Amino acid sequence: MNIKIYKGIAKGAIKAPPSKSYAHRLLIACALANGNGKISGIIDSDDMQATLNCISALGLKYEKKGEEVSFFGGDFINSHRMFNCFESGSTLRFFIPIALALGNEASFVGTPRLISRGIEIYEEIFKKQGILVEKTETSIKIKGKLKPDTFFVKGNVSSQFISGLIFALPLLKGDSKIVITTELESKAYVDITIDAVKKFGVEVCHQGNEIFIKGNQKYTPANLIVEGDASNSAFLDAFNILGGDVSVLDLNEDTIQPDYIYKRYFKEIEHCTPTISLSDCPDLGPVTFALASLKNGARFVGTKRLKIKESDRAEAMASELRVLGGEVIVNENDVIVNKINEIKPNATLFCHNDHRIAMSLAIVLTTVGGTLMGCECVKKSYPHFFEDLRTLGIKWEEV
């Protein structure tokens, strides 16, 4: 889908979309409770469908009506199962240890980009436990049984590996411990996982660089509502830095979502040329790059993990901002975005098959107008993003 966006000022009130991070985790924990539970606030995005696919692959039953998912238990499938993760890194990394805790053989399929992002952390763990891993361009086949143990895990690659273990280890017969061997980046996402499993009766103790998890635990059913998403709300709130007047509703001010820090970062970008760390909030990279290019510029540090997202986000944003007349310098672990002094109107930009690149560039194009190619990728997390822009008074049309 290609969209022509017209210059305009966004105004109005809009409800924050449900948190993708919480939605993944609450769906999984509710499913593992294997009883009658309900999660409200599940939109029809590709990532949510990937997680629901994998829940079905476990043998668990659910029904989705609108934004509400109800669970009805089921029988865990112990034989070889196929988990279709589409392009969801969270889904893949969360379900691999769950599958090996509940069975002993599973295959995970997804796009080449997803599989290329890797599961090296798990491979190191599985090698010690005698679990076999076979990979192709679009699949990962795993055979073996996850056993209680002390798991040594790097914390500077992705917190998703730690979260996956937190979901799975309570299901094992013995106690386990996760020892984080490096600085833990994106710690708040581990906190979200712990918060999610605790809502379903599972005990997890996180002290320093160690996480203690008792075995023989049971998830207990609950009915919960997914809170608003700080990550995607940032795209809406960004218009206020560009002269708009947008109220984002139902966003929890006391949230532990790490991307809520965008509120502080946006103010800094608006008033000065700041140095901003993305170590704990890499998903804010594209939108903060976009705003920095339109305001006072900025230096971003802790950017190395942007390479292993849906696209190489630093390089993708750099290439598109250069089309608009921008100057962006991408280094190994930092990015310098200079202010665009004279932005080029009516440019054609590309989304790089990355939902956050698409939404960030759409914001930029509202200042001058232009065409955005490949916009269907917003279905990954925020399928009604462009409709929400229209609600806020931004005019666009498919071309």
C-alpha cells in the first residue's frame, strides 16, 4: 500500500492503542493458566495473531470477539508442533522455551528477516542441555526437553530471551535460576514480564543480576485489560512537537513501560540538541530520529541493537532522511542526526518493511507532503494508524 500524505496539522483526541508488550505477555500467561480467563485490548495486528497462532499450537483453545480474547483451556500437545511466528521476534523468543517445557520437539517458522535475527542465546543454553537446533532460512526446529538449571544469559543482546525463560521455568519440576552475565539492557521489559506472570499467580524473585524461579508452579486464570501503549502513543504525541494539538487518552502515567520516557526525550528534542540513550528503549529510535531532524538535531547513543530489528533502523532512517535533505551519521553504537535546514517537499520515501519506520516517516511527511511506499507494514503493531491520522485531520490517499 502506497500513500500520498498531504501537509497538515494534527488536532484532536485519540485513544492510545493497547500495549503490544503487555498484550503478548498477558495472552501467553492467560493461556498457560489453562482455564477460563479473558484479556481485553487485543487488536488485529500481525504480531498479536502470531502469538495467538502459537497458543493454538500448544493445544489451547480461545475465542476472539472484537478486542477481547477468552480462553477455555485445552490439552497441551506433546508431539511435534508447528509455531508460525510471522515476523514477531517477541513471539518466537517467548515460545521456544515454553514449547520445550511442555513438550520435546517443535518447529518455528517465520520470515527470513525474523529467523536471521537469531536465537544464539538459546543455542548456548540448549547445547549444555543436549537440546538439538536445526535452522533453515525460514524455520528453526528444536528437539529436546528443557530441564531445571542455572541459566547464564547475556543481558545486552535482547531481554526477550530472559522473558522467554521466565514464562517457561515455573512449569518445570525443579527450581531454576537465571544469572545475567552482562549489563541488562531493556530491563523494564523483563519487569513487564515479571509483572505479567505475577498477575497469574506465578512467583518470580529478581535480585541484582539473578532471577530465582520456583518449579512446579501453576498459572491461575484472570480477567485483565491491556493498558495503553507508550511505544505507539509516541507517534501520536510527536505531532505536539510539530505545532499540533493532540490529546492521547488512556495512557497510564504510572506505567513501567520503558518507552514512556519519550515524554522527556521529546521535550529535550524540542528545546535543545540533546544526547539521548536508546539502550533501554530501541523502539523509540525512528520517531526520535525523525523529530530531531525537524527540530534541533540530537546525538543518540546505545543504538547498536537497532540493526537487529525489523530493519536496520538506523541505516533505514538515515537513508530516508537524506532524501529529504538531512544529514545523518551512523556509527557502531551511536547516531548523529542533524537538523534539516531546508526540507525537500513531495519526496517519495520507503518504509523498509518496518512498521516503526513507516509511522515515523509519515509524521515527517505531514510537515511538507510526500509519498510513502509500502505502508502495509503498520499491520504488524498498529493496523489502524493511518485511519487515526485521518481522525486527527491529516489528509492522505492511496496511490
